[in-house]
Amino acid sequence: MVDVRHLTLTAITAIVLIGTLYSVVHDTYLDTSNPLLSHLPHKLSRTHYFASKSNPLNVYFIKKSWGWTTLAFFASFITAPPQIRTKQRVFRFLTLTAIWLLFTSWFFGPALLERITVFSGGECIFLLPSGDLVTVPTQFCHTKSTLTPHTHPDLFTTLRAKMFVAPEGFRVVPRIRNGHDISGHIFILTMSTLFLADQLRPSFRTGRWSSLHGWAIAANIVLIWIWLFACYTTSVYFHSPFEKVTGLLLGLASFAITQLPFFDASRSRVAPYIYRAPLCRRI
């Protein structure tokens, strides 16, 4: 029987690499780490629906991808036959959730993705109305601070010396730019797609499902296809080529952790030792 993990791995790798190659050949991608471009609408947003960051796929699905993946996983897990509701499946989910949080939300301070961007040359930057770039301490980006003349007077006093007078109501949130911005979307979509495919295997092996579990499996398959399509749109329209490739590799590496022997419930275990008294001879 064909392993659904291998099919999914082949599909997502091909989609990201082909989409990335297409974006280079046809110049369709937006370099989101370029501070002069990242805040602008995509150059193809008026003619290509999925090049717009405000499209429903991006707003309601990609940006909430681990939430949808969590919902799909528990729908299939809770409705599954008792014999395949193993603790190893939950451990896999918790491990990937922890990895997702460490890379995108918190790692004893800033998230790992932010740390990588800064380490690779990223700076905390905001754009003035004139188009000039202003670099500020990285902590403002880590805390996602909103900067105004009222909240940060020292900063704007310095800017006044450079002939910038903040207009009424001026406020800005700086972002880390110019470093290597690993594609977080490709990372989480790769991890999510492979995880859901892996979670289908126990159900496929049992063969017999309740109607409720059948609907849950169908929802998982639909979501896998949505994630594959989202990988295609991200690969074609966003991030530099290398940032997409590193996002793919990070997603693959994260999923690979859950394939270590520790997570395999089917491993053979040593049978417990049972003492058997010797048979007494007949006299």
C-alpha cells in the first residue's frame, strides 16, 4: 500500500519548488524582507487575485493555519475507533505545536524566526512619509511597539534634528527587515500538511469507520488540498526564492522529529517476564 506521507511529501516539495521557479522566471514574487517594498500592495494584486494579501485564503486560512489544523486533527482523533486513539498521536500534535510556538511566538524572548532574521542582518525599521527609512533599537520590533511623538519623545526629537516634523496623529509600528526572512507560511503549511497526512494513516489501516469519522476524514483531506494550494500561491507570489526553500526545509525538519521511534506506537515491546514453576516429577 502506498504511504500517504510519501505522496504528500512529494506533492508539497514539487509545488514549492515549481512555484518558486515560476516566480523567478516570470518575476511574480514580492520580496517581503525589502523595507521599500514590503508595505506596498503586490505589483500583481490588481490582475492576480491571490497576489493580494487581503484575499480570503490568506486572511481566513493561511494566517490561522495551525488553528485549522488543530481543529481537523481533533475532529478525526475524537471520532476515531478506540484502538487508534493512541497517546503517541497526541504527543506528535503537542510536539509540533511547541515547535510552532517556539519559531513564531516565543523562544525565551523573541521567536526563533525573528532571531534568525536579526542574526542574518535584519534591522528594526519604519518608513517616514517622505520615503526615508529610520532604524530603531530591535526591542521595538520584538515588542511590536507603536511609536508616536507622545510615547517616544526622545526618538522624535532626534528625527526633528534631521528635519522631520511628525504630522498630527503620526504613529508607526516598526518591522524587522533586510535580513533572511524564512517564509513562515511555507514552514507552517508544510508542517501542517504532512502532519494531517500522517494522521490519516491509522484510519486508512482500520478500513471501517463510523459515518461521523468518515466526515472527519473527508474534512482532513479537503484541508490538505487547501494547504497544498496555499503553498502554491505563497510560492508564486511572496518571499524571495531562498526564503521559500528554507521555509520548506524547516517544515520538513520539524515534521521529521515526529517520525522518531519514540512516537511510534507500533514498536515491538519486550514481553514481560513471567515466572513458571518447574513441573514436579512423578515418583
